[in-house]
Amino acid sequence: MTPADRERGIALARAARAGNTLAMHDLLDHLAPYIARICTPIALADGPDATQEALVAVFKALRSLREPQTLYGWVRAIAVREAVRVARRAARAVPAELADVPERGDPQLAADIDDVLARLSPGHRAVLVLRDVEGLDEESAAALLGVPAGTAKSRLHRARSSFRKAWFS
């Protein structure tokens, strides 16, 4: 995202907080790709649902944003929270069956990154996305996930290890 895009988002957030409904519409349109980029690798097939839930949460809570210049960090926190929530809900709804899990050495396993990500828990996917896609440090990722830094670090280690094993087998 360019600095001009960030400034546009901040200006739209200010106007939307002041009650400008057109600015709110434009802000949500502006934020949708950013939110989708965060939600999709965490919630996988349910990424569009998580994106929609995050956009609704942003819409409802925009007045609680104290400093519009922190818009993107605030939105990132909402997107991660909603993506993890949707992914957990989806995981509970569909029981895993051993027959659905590709066997070791299956060529499709190494070819499809979504399949590899699907093998990680939502919490592990979230920390992996925050560190390796969003580029946050461990303390920032831990704060967004609401866990101690040590927990985020161990989840990241386990997520990377599991990802490597699944990807290279």
C-alpha cells in the first residue's frame, strides 16, 4: 500500500467518523482488499466470510477509533480476530476425517499451499500471517492475538515447522 493510499484511508476514516456516509462507503471499499489479504490465509475457504465479518466490525466500531492515523493497525487487529473466530467456527462445524487427509508423499500436498495452510490451526495460521506476510515483530503479533510474546513465539515456531514438514513431504 502506498503512502498516498494510507493517507486516503485516514482521511476517509476521519470523514466517516464525522458522520459522512459516503466516506464510510468509500472507506469500506478502500479497506476490503487489505482486510481480505489478512483474512484469506487465516480463514482459508472461509476468507470471504471473515472479510465480511471484519468489514461489519469496522463499520460498527469506527467511532471507537480514537486516532485515525492508527487506522491500519486497528483494522489489522479486527481482521485477525474475525478471521481466527470464523476459522475456529468452521473447524468445529466440519469434523476432520482421516480419509480426507492426503498421505505423506502425495504430490498434491506439495503443490497446494492452501492445503498446507489448512493443516495448521487458526491460531498458528494467524501468527504465521502476521509475522511472515504482514511483517510484524513477535511482540506486535502477540499483542494482536492477545497472547504473551512467548506463546506467539512458540506458535510461530510450531507453525513454521508444521508448514515446512507438510510442504516438503
